[in-house]
Amino acid sequence: MTIRCEIASQDRLVYEGDVDIVVLPGADGEMGILPQHAPLLTTLNMGVIKVRKGNQEDIFTVTGGLAEIQPDIVTVLADAAENIDEIDIARAEAAKQRALELLEQGPPAEDLDRYLAIEAALRRSNLRLEATRKYRSGRSRIPQREEPRGD
């Protein structure tokens, strides 16, 4: 028996499939969702979503959002989500470095919202980097598209 899982971010459908278990970073802690789970609506913390079917496990970072659980489907509406195999490590490192440099300058007196946005960007970069370090080891990566050769 499986449960349907759909993970959507603001700009795209990130994942869709029938799975054995979904593990979510719920507001009250990590929760495992199996088929025939009781209906539930929860907010999501920034963290990692694990989706497993048989021996295949897909890992996604999520920066918050909502999850609706029904006995036959888990629907995640994420603020932002991505498969860890799609994360560009160099880009995440650069974003982290930019955020750290801006935070070193201290909070601007007139723009606290900008300072909070920089802190959030640092948390997102750290999440992406930690997830790739933890879960990519030993996993095959998505092959990069080769440019056509002019032979």
C-alpha cells in the first residue's frame, strides 16, 4: 500500500508520486506519514523532506510552508523546495558568503527588514549546504547536460 505525495513550491511542482513513507519537518518536530494516516494540517519548519518508495529515497529541502495529510495523499505547499540533487553547491556557498559579509556590517538602523531577509538567506544557504553534505554522499548525482559538440 502506498500514499500519494505532491510537493509544490511557489513556482513549480517539485515532486509527485506514490510512496511508502513521507517524513516532514513539522512545526512540532519530524513526523513520518504512512498510508492511511489520520487527516492532519500542519505548518512546516525549515528542514528536509524525505520521500521513500522501496529502496529509493528522494530528499528535498524546504524553507517552510504547509502540509495537508489525508489517508491517501500528502500535499506539501512549500515556500521554497528543491531536490538536493538539484542544489548548486558553489552557488549556495556564494550566497552564504554574501550573507555573512552583509551581516558583519551589522543591522542598518533604518532597514531592519533587510537585515532579517539577509539572516533568512543565510539560514537557507546553510540548510542547502548541510543537506547536500549529509544526504548526497554515496548517492548518484543527476548527470549534467552536455553541450553539443561541433564535430
